[in-house]
Amino acid sequence: MQITKHTAAAIHYTLTDNEGNVLDSSAGRDPLHYIQGIGNLIPGMEEGLEGKTKGEKFNIKVSPEKG
């Protein structure tokens, strides 16, 4: 399955600052469930997740303007 607009998706995430300090994570918890492309996440996250597939691991760097 590919993440596209109006797709229900579930992701595990780790949020870090520019120094690599962990600010939040879904590790040990249920994944974050959301619907892509309708503003459930910050714009930079939705843009970075667009087109990703199940099981894919990646990093997304979000600019302040997209955060």
C-alpha cells in the first residue's frame, strides 16, 4: 500500500531536534493513525510521507515554515 491523499495510514515515529535529542516517539506504543492529505499532520510531515509504502524506513526533515 502506498500513502496517498485520503489514505488511512499508521506510522511509528521518533521526533528529534537538530542535535539529535529525542523529543517524542511512538516506540513501545501503538502507531500514530491518521488520514493523509487532509491536514491531520503538519504540512512537512504529510509531504514527506506522500508516496511511502508499508515497512519503508526513512527520515523527514521539516523546515520551520512547514512545521
